[in-house]
Amino acid sequence: MSPLPKLQKILSEFGVTSRRKAEELIREGRVAVKGRLAQIGDRADPFQDSIKIDGRRITPFPPKLYILLNKPRGTVTTLDDPEGRKTVIDLLRIKKPRLFPVGRLDYDAEGVLLLTNDGEIAHRLSHPSFRVPRTYLVKVSGKPTPEEIRRLSHGVFLEDGRTAPCHIFNLKETRENLWLQMVLYEGRNRQVKRMWEKIGYPVLKLKRVEFAGFKLGRLKPGEYRFLQPGEVQRIKEGAGERKKGGKGIYEIFQKRGSRIYQPHGRPENP
Ligand code: URA
């Protein structure tokens, strides 16, 4: 049986303070275990023993962390990869608490990926009933017609059911390809690629530029930042809902004069 962890390790792993600071606190006589003043080198069972700092008990629950990562291409969003490929977790400097990605992005896709250890928030952001918007920049091979795109925005039948209505905006046309922006309100596995495959236009490039209102900002591929408390609060209050008075996607694209494929059914202007 492995020995119990040292107090300073417990305090740092629970996000109370750094190990060095924890040692200082112990030396200063401010830490007690099971009612007795702790000494440097003391060990404790973090889930059984009462550990107090300045008389206040610490709880054995790790802090909730929320990270916004610009996932680079060539990384997997699973926690372990049987093929030994690099995972998004490998990109993080913090190893504990264990974080997990909210939803998936394909190996060859890049862009916004949230990571957290907050199961409640992850559920809120992933479950289709919350209709959290995710915006993709998509390059397709070939030139789908306006009618085909309109039909796609109304929903197509895939092997796991009909897709929910989505918004599609034309961005740019090259000789052989079309660039579009798509706003989806559900996140099925490989959904964008499967939708375009279904109508005969394979996806060549895919980037998620926004998820639940979070954009990449200045983050380069592979870089990440912690969400601010206010941003976390925003998710808790209403995942993906836009701020009151803010412009919706529809209004923004309308202003830019791009062709808009507005589905008849849900969603209305998000
Ligand atoms: N749709 C896809 O096809 N792939 C992704 O990674 C995300 C959405």
C-alpha cells in the first residue's frame, strides 16, 4: 500500500496553495490535522482526516477549472489514444486536476475547444437540448448550388437521424472550392463532414471559430487560456445565449452582404 501523501502535496493538489507556501504555513503553525498542529513531513488522508488552515477546514474537492484551447490539427480530443497520437491534454502544462474536453474535434480539425473538470457545465454545453451554437469555417471540394445548401440548412438524414436546422453563410468562392461558415446547434460526431459528404461535397478544411460564444481571440494553435470567473458565470447562467442587445449571427452576416441560408424551422435568429 502506498503511503499517505504529505500535507504540502495535498494542499497544493487541492488548489489551496503552492507546495512551498504550504510548507511555510506548516512551519508557522497554521495547519492542523485531526485537531493537532502539523509538522513538516506529516502525512494525512485527504478524504478522511480533518485538515484545517487557520481553523478553517479544507475540502477534498479539486477546484473547477475551465480552459479555452485553440486545438491544433494533428491532435486527438480523446484522453488516451491507442495509436499513441498527441492528445489535447498533452498540450496543457497543468496535469491535475484531470480535465476533459467538452465535445470533440476531429484529428484534422482545429479551433475552439473547451476543457474542464466541471461535469455539470460540460453537460450543459454538450447536450443538444441547450442548443449551444458552434460556428465552423468550412472549405468544401466542389461547388454546391444555392438550392443544395438551402436543403442542407433545413436538415439532412444521416445514419443517426435528421440534423437540426442550421445556418449557413457563403464566404468565398475559388475556382474549385467553396468556403462557408456554418452555425450548428448540436454536436454529433463528425457532423459537418457527414452532412457535406451526404450531398457529395467532401470537406477539405474545418476550423471551429466559435463555441458557446467563445472565440479564439489571439490564441494561436496550441495556445490556451483560463476562462475568467465572469465567463464561467455566463455559461452557468445560460450556455450559449447571446448577451442582451448584442448582434446575432444573422444580423452580422446580413450587414456584410453575404448569401444567407436561413432555415425555415428552428432555430429562429439566434
Ligand atoms: N464536425 C466535423 O465533421 N468534425 C468536427 O471535428 C466537428 C464538427
